[in-house]
Amino acid sequence: MRVLLVGSGAREHALAWAISASPLLDRLWCAPGNPGIAEHATCVPLAATDIDGLVRFARDQGVDLVVPGPEAPLLAGLADACAREGIACFGPSAEAARLEGSKAFAKEVCHTIGVPTARFAVFEDPDQAIAYVRREGAPIVVKADGLAAGKGVTVAATVAEAEAAIESAMRRRVHGEAGARVVVEEALEGEEVSFFALCDGTNAVAFGAAQDHKRAGEGETGPNTGGMGAYSPTPHFEREAERRAMDTIVLPVLAEMKRRGCPFVGVLFCGLMLTAEGPKVLEFNVRFGDPECQVLMLRLMDDLLVAMRAASDGMLDRFSVRLGAEAALGVVLAARGYPGAPETGTEIRGLDEAVRLPAVSVFHAGTRREGERLVASGGRVLTVCATGESLVQARERAYAAVARIDLPGGFFRRDIGWRAFSR
């Protein structure tokens, strides 16, 4: 098979690594890719949102399957454009991708079919949103309706904090048009888990779960980020919880999207809160998470390319996904200034030494080559991962590898996996 992977982050590096292991693969391209992805694929200088350019390239190269990594090209209609050219795409249509593109739409879907989620209200007027917060009290959650690079959610401990989040999103437009509308919802209590399912429009199979760490600082302090580390499996989400999530969330949502005429194909990422009443939906994403994808790929025992093609061909009723018993843990190494304006151009040293350690894999996110030098080019620079017979061993190996890498001014969290170890 000839495959075009779309994206340039550590998630896409992990996908390239997994796809390249398939005996069915004839050729792998990535647009635009990064230096790590270049070890597995031919990188082509096309932006992830250049829909016309991507489809033209896929058509001209005889691509059999397009695999979008991030959400932006899906919301821009990449899967729809591929369908018009008769090219298979592992991802939902723009209409189905609204499950991520609009939090209000996702909540409305859940409400319509009775999928468990937090109580919520949607506002386009900041004064009405603030009045609602004052009536409800805190803690309370304020979410920008649209895409905000993982930074549009505020879990407000006080009414004042919630009001500030509304002002920032709706009046100051710190998230652009994504914050023109907000969803305000009750703050759920429990453990947060990222659960993934492959979908073919009708059928779905569980892909596994991981726990992310969103805050920049240890102990879940500091600003929200795109994710500072992840681990899998999570002791908070075992087989019975997975079955319940499939039965009460994934399969009903899949049926509802099909009923609405926009069947969901690809990977459905369910951000769940494990409450005393069972799992409840915090949000949906329409792609693999980052950094969750990195640790899940390290545990995957099946051929990822076969699974993706089965989903795009509507044949998941004949498929299942197996994850290995080993644990995997990943630590994000970020540039100074992240999640604000990151410092770029800093040379990364010690990477070769790190990847020689046992069971270590390093996935590139914000990197570029300047001659012989590898330098930081974004906020999240690398995801340093390791596997082990236990989470303890995986954690020790990952942090040993982080210690070998020199990124001046860079930082990382030293407590990835703390939820598992504090049980």
C-alpha cells in the first residue's frame, strides 16, 4: 500500500513509526513531516491544511490511503476531498469532525441520545454566560466552543476565575473565533482518561486508554498545554470500564452520527471522567491524542495499517485491536516559554545517547535540521518514551533518557504517571 500521512508532530512520528512496520506498506510519504518522521517516510513540503495540494499529491502518486494526524485538515474537509477523488481516508468528513470542532455540537449530540456527560449551557453573549456562572457557583468549567490547540478549557475554582475565562474568550478573543461561543458546564469529580476507538461508520472496536497530563507544572499546576506526558495502561480504566464506555458512549454516538447522515470514520477520542456514576464525556476529539498516541503505538501488537484500512473500508466487524501487556510512559520535553511563545532555534544535544538506552523511543514534535544541527522549532520539542514490564520500570527508563538530552532552557514535568503511583 502507498500511504500519505499528514502532520508534523510527535503523534505523526509515532504513527509513521508504526505504519512503517507493516509488511503491506510499499511507500510512505508525510506532509510536511519532521526530521524524526524522515527516518521512516519521505517528507513532502505541503502544509497539513493545503487540502487541494494534499489530494493532488495523493492522486498523482497513486496513494491508497491518506492518514490525517491532526484535526485541522479533517475540519477543513480533507476526507471529503479524498472521497471525491476515490481515495481512501482514515478520518471523518468535515461534518462528522464537528464532534471536535464544536464542543456545543458534541454536547448536543450527547444530550440527544442520553450519553452521560456534565450538565451544560451554551452562550454567545458574555453577560449571559457570566450571569449563569454566578447562579451556578464554582467550581465550574468554561470551554471555548471551537479549536483552541488544547488551551481553551478553564476549570475554574472560583466564580471570579470563571468570569475571567469568559472575558478572555468572548471579549478579548484570546482563542480567536473559537471563543466567540462558550460552553459552561459543571465540574465533574473523578479520574480523567483518554479512551480511543476505531470506527468505520457503523462498527467500532476499542483501541485502548491512556492518561494525559495537561498542566505545564508538577502536581497539575500552571497553564493548560497540549499535553506534557502520558502513560498506558491506566489502572483506573480496566476491561469492564472499557466495555461500559463502548456500550454507553462510543456505539450510541456512532449510531447517532450515522442517523444524521454523517457517519463517523477514523479514531474517536473520548475524553472521559470516571465518576462514581460511571464514565462521563468531557469532550470528543476526532484523531489520536498527543502524547497519548505515542505510548499507545508502543503497546500496539497488531498491524496499524491493516486496522486503518479496515476502518476506512467499513470492515471493522472483522477486526480487533490487541495491546501488549507491557506499560509505556512518555515525557514531553518542551521549549522555554511554552505554552506561550516558545524559544526556538536552540540546539538539541544528546539524542543519540538517549535512544541507545534499553526500550527507549524518542518522537520528534517541534524540531528542524540546520545543517548538521538539530534545533527546536516549536513548543513541544520531543516526546521521550519507554516501555517496561511495569509503569515503574517504564517511568525509570523514560526519565533516564530525558536526563541524556540537553535542550538549554527546555523543561519537562518530573511527575508523569503520578496518578497511577498515588493509588
